Amino acid sequence: MGTVIGIVLLLVLLYFAIKVVGFALKLGLWALLLFGAYWVLAPYLDLPRPF
């Protein structure tokens, strides 16, 4: 019985780990998109260039 609980717990943790990695990748892509938009639009809006 302990082995079954361990396997179920492992599967649940694996599921949540995949969800967390997916969220982190999505957050990183949004940050990259916003940074790229700022980098392109900054000269037109008289804002300082980041680099």
C-alpha cells in the first residue's frame, strides 16, 4: 500500500512540476516580448534605450 501511495504522490508532483515549468516559460516569453516591444518603441516615445 505504501508503494502505491508513493507512486501516486510521485505522479502528482510530476504533474505540478510540469505545470510550474510551463508557467515559468510562459512568463519568460511574456517578459521577452515586453522587453522587445520597449526596445523597439523607446526611440519613438523619447524613452531611454535599455542598451
